[in-house]
Amino acid sequence: MRSSRCLAMVVCGVAILVAAPPARSDAPCAKGYRDSTPAERATMTAVLQAAKKALPPAPTGWVIVGDDQISVTTNLCRDYEDAPWSYDFNREYQRVDDQAARDKIIADAGAASNAAYELKKPRLDAIMAKMQKLTERQVALLQKNDFAGAEAMNGEKAKLEAEYKKVLDEGDSDEQFAAAAARASHDMTMNIDVAVNSNQVMPDASATSLALPPGARAAFQWNTTREQITEGHALILLGQWQRNADGSWRRVRHPEMAPTAAQVISISINADPERLAATIASIDIKGLATKVPN
């Protein structure tokens, strides 16, 4: 293709503000770092194993992307070790059964775009030749120290540049390619993230409430659209949460619980809007809710 184009996959979920013991980094840590204990890692692993078990397998024609393994904190700053620890399990899915058809959509759109460019090319080449001659004349004037004369030609140069752009932008090939890219991206990826002990979460401003799945404290859904690609989002809260005046939700603190224990859980889902309801139904939300106080 004559111009570069990039197909952007939208992954937009909830904004999560985390209060957790940071892993080793360049950030200051007054009390120093320590390794997590086997018991602490076992507690987190048990919760994440429950989260992994609660999530659905890949639908027919889809695959799970990545190693799908559990990872827990192994090294932490002692400044924050008494606060609830935040950890999560994320699963990404990708559709693979129709990849050839998706590739053909992009290839056909690229061929159409190239064909449209080739029709414009003679006029573009003619304008470019004029610009080249104009540039040569300007250089000649500059070599004679006729700076005023060279500058006076800038207006003509600007007109040629505008003419070139006008011809280049003729037609709707860019719009057609964008529409094709959106079709090729439709219902191609899905992501589910189970986050433990997030301090605060914020549903999108356009979010509407969902019928509460068994075991849930609150549930929301909304759509986002970018570059003609629409994606559905859901946020499901398990455990004890309090709604703030700004629409965010803050976890209820349980000082009596171990920092590694699951005090609250949030489930974030990004999927095609038509797939969202079935995906929510396929998650064992009720079983996962037994891991947090209600």
C-alpha cells in the first residue's frame, strides 16, 4: 500500500487505583524489601486458582493467548506490607477459525486503496514535477543571495502542496479501508481480568447497571467505539464495596483479615457487545464470591 495504516485493537476497561505492596523498583522504600513467605504465596495462589477455575474456556473457534499461568508477589516493600495486597489473574482470548477471511478483507481493501492511488498517480506526478522545478528555481535564487525572490515563491509552493493534498484525498478509499479494518476486527479478541483487593474502581461515565449475577455486589456495562470498532465492557464487583459520590466504588477495609486474603474482587470483561452477556453467564461468579466476605 502507498500509505501506512495501522489497525488498532481497542482494549478499554475500568480505571483501577491500587493500594498494594509494590514489587521491587526504583521507588523509595524506607523499611526495605523482603521476600513473600510460602504461606503468603499459598494464600494468593489459592485465590487466583479459584479465579482461573471460574473463567470460561476458549469458545469454539477461539484460543487462549499466552501461557495462562498464575503469578503472585514474591518480593515486596515493607512500607506497605500491612495494607491489603493487590494481585490478579488475566485471561486473553483470540478467535482463529476465520482468520483467512479476515485477512482477505484487509487484502481486498488494500488492493482497492492501491488501485485508487494508481488512478491519481499521473496527476500527482505532474504536480510533484512542478514542485521540483519550483524548488530548483528557489535554490538558484538562494545561490545568488536573492533571498527575497526565493521567499516570494513560497506562496506558489504552498498552492502546489495544497493541490497535491487535494488530489491525494480524493475519493473515500481511506474511509473504505477503515471500515474494512473494523469488519476484520469484529469479535476477534476478548479479555477477562480478575483483580483482588483493588482499592477503588471507576465504571465508565456512560455505564448502566446490569442485573446482578448471583454473588455480585454491583455490576455495570458500557460500550466504547474507536476507529469504527465497538467493544463492550463489563465490571462486576464481589464482596463489600461502598459507592462514592463521584460514581467510583471503594472497597470496605477488613483490618482483621490477613493482607494477602481476598477482601474484595472485581471482574473486568472486554468483548464484542453481542458476546458480553454470554461471557458473563459463563463465569462462575457465585463460586468466586465465596472467596470474599459478603
